[in-house]
Amino acid sequence: MPLDSYLSLGRSGLRVSPFCLGTMTFGEDWGWGSSVAESEAILTEYLAQGGNFIDTANIYTNGHAEKIIGDYFATRGELRDRVVLATKFFCNLHPGDPNGGGAGRKAIIRQCEESLRRLQTDYIDLYWLHNYDRTAPIEETLRAMDDLVTAGKVRYLGVSDLPAWKVAQAATLADFCHFAPFIAMQVEYSLLARTVEGELTPMAQELGIGVMPWGPLRGGKLSGKYTRDNAGQQKSDRTGSTSGLSADEYAVLDVVNQVADETGASAAAVALAWVHQCPGVSSTLIGARRLDQLQANLAALDLKLTVDQLARLDECSVPTLNFPADNNRHLAPGLAFAGATVDGVKTTAQPMIVNNTTRY
């Protein structure tokens, strides 16, 4: 699957690449990111391979990531209109100003104006609410975002890192009030972080919201650099400290490495291919600090895991989900269908205790 094998994002007409280029690494303001030259090289390579989806945020390297992207496209004419440019609001870049961040109307509009300035563009293709603002009424947030769409400053809306109940509430209100809907949702999702399968991804599938995993390599743990042999020795690119993995994490890495050996692919490619083949996933966010890291990640597009390989990866990384997701996953089908095969799924009758008596 090449980068120019585009897909519709959620229930919308917006067509994007299967891998979205995340730019949290652009800029050196945080001490571990890419230089301007390296960032531009990464952008050039991604676009040259047919990619059209670029994601950033106002907070990334304190606004420098947005400026790097803005400067890049400012010198390349109509190329800006050929890409889907996404950015996020929520984080406050103005210490001491209570309205400098968050999801209130004043904050949203100001943050949008500042992002437009740094990106040197008249519009944002996809504008994300970056996190959950408990102090702002969701009606106010939705109306302000819808006003930006009406004004032509934003084309589509998305949401990131919100609880499922709040996204469902927002989607319902947007539908009733005829506001622009959320077409996509960013969530942390990887072989080492699968709890979104309890509530978030099923909700997104039901509501027609495209799922965009971030952190598909779990901060580098699935990149292949961490092994049992170098346990406690490898340093994180971001923190500079050594990163120890748990016994459960090493068990997952063992299977990832086995599949990598079978396919001749890297461990990172296997992890990316797995998450991208998960139900509900639209475009997967990939990031890179260096050009070679981007090229290694893009290799996952050529990897098609077999049913057996997917099953083994699923089994070794099964998450413990919150109630009622885990309870219903195992109990509800058996009680409802009593061992029958329904929609192609064979269920097993489950016992139920009634007045200290086991019944089936």
C-alpha cells in the first residue's frame, strides 16, 4: 500500500494518506527534536512518496513546529493546497493567562489565529481539540469550532485524548444542533497500549469517526532498539534516560521479533502494520527525528501480516479492559446466544449463578 493510496477520513469526504506525518519532533526547543534542515528533509521525503497528511499542534516545540511547516510551504506555492494540514489547540503558550489555552470560545479563536499566523496559511484543513477541558461547556466548544468552519478558517474538526463519553456527548450535540461534526479521533494505540479497545474505538466505529493512532511504537519501545539482551542499557531519544521494560512488555517484543524474522521486516514495521490493520483505524500517525527513521517507518506500508501473525500478536498483547468492556466481551455473547453461531462468531454458553445455583 503506497502513501498515495488515499482513504476517506471517518464519515467525510476528506482523503488522506494511510500514514500521517506527525511533527512533534520538528524543532529543537524541547532539546531533543530535529533541526530545521532535518525537518524539511523529512517533509520532502514524505511528500515525494505521495504522502498528503501532515499533523502538528500549537504546543509542539512551543510553536516552532508550526513555524517550520509554515516556512516550508510558504516557498512552495500551490503545494500548500495539495496537502491536508492539521493542527491542534488546547495547550497554553502564555503563562499566567487563563484564557491562553483550553477550549473556551476566547481561547479557541485566539489559538486558531496564532496557528494560522505561524503556518502562514488562510485555513486549517483539520483542527483538533487536543485534550479535555473540564471547565468549558462542550456546547461552547462545539459552537466556537463550528464558527471557525463557517468562517472558512477551518475545513474539518477532530478530537484527541478525550474520554469516550465526552466524545459521544459532543457528537450527539453536534448532530442535534447541526454543528460541524468530529470526523476523526486521535488516541494512543499500539501493541503495548490497547485499552482504547474497551470504549473509544467501538464508539468511533459506531459514530463514523476515523481512528488515528498516535504512539504506535510506544515511545520507541516497539522500534526494535530495546531487547532482553540490552535490558536497562538503551536510552530514550526524548528523555536521555534508560528505559526498563516489564516482563509483559518483553513477552510482546518476543512475538514482534519472531514475526519480524518471518517477514524479513523490522520490528517497527511489524508494530506499525499491526496497528494499521486494526478495526476502525483510518490513518496512523508516524513521527521521526531523522530521515532514516521516517524511511524505516514507511516500510511498514509494504508489509501485509497474515491472519496467523495477526492472531499471535493479538494474543500476546491482550489488554485488561475496564468494566463493563472486559466483562461484556467474555460474558454477554454467551448469555445472549447460548452457544449458537451469530454473525460468523461461535459463542460459548456461560454459567450464571442464581440463588447459589449454577444455571446455563
